[in-house]
Amino acid sequence: MPRVLAIDYGQKRTGLAVTDEMQIIASGLTTIPSATAIAFLKDYFFKEKVEVVLIGEPKQMNGQPSESASMIKGFVTHFSNHFPDMKVIRVDERFTSKMAVQSMLDSRLKKKQRQNKALIDEISATIMLQDYLNRKMF
């Protein structure tokens, strides 16, 4: 069974998470510089079969698009131009960064590790992906 990949795209960094082949568990894949995202994904899709890509959709508390929404929309267009056959699902990413930090606190990571923004981005992508899997199962 192909995997599902989640992308938490940001101006500087992009967090990536992926499912296992049974699409049951989400795991952090890596965090990459955003400028290298398309090249990284080309290589990854060559090596791994992926059927769906989730891309975070940043929203404000009132449901309106956030400031970074237009930047991410540009990435989605760029992504779709490079991977026209890949199914893309936009998912609400509100609170994922806060949840990632809380997860790091709950895991008792040291302060230095909790300040690692790349790790926060990767965990945020994992939270988005696991939430999608949980909703898909029910």
C-alpha cells in the first residue's frame, strides 16, 4: 500500500512526516530547507510510493487564511506543476506548532532540544498526518 506524506511548509524550513506502508502510524521524516523541497520530494517519490500528500493550510482562529497562506498557496501551485498526478489534500494546521512544543515538553526533552525549530516543524507535520489518519479511520 502506498504511503501518505504530510508537508508543513514554511518560509525557511519544511517539516515532513510519512505513514508506514499500512497507513496506520505517522512518523516524522525530516526537516529540510524550503528552497530544496521540490528536489527532495522528486527524489523521495522516486524511492517511495506515495498516493496522497497533505499540505498544511494555515488559518487564523476565525477560520480566515493567515498571513502565510499566500506563500503556501504558491508552494501548492509549484508542487502541483511538478507532480500533476499526485493527489493533494489541504489540512488545517492550526495549533500544530503549539501541540508539537507540548509534545516535546511531555516527552521531557531538554530545553536545547525544545528550541530546535526544525524538530518542531517535523513534529507538526507528524501531528497533521496522524490527525488525518485518525479521521480517515472513523
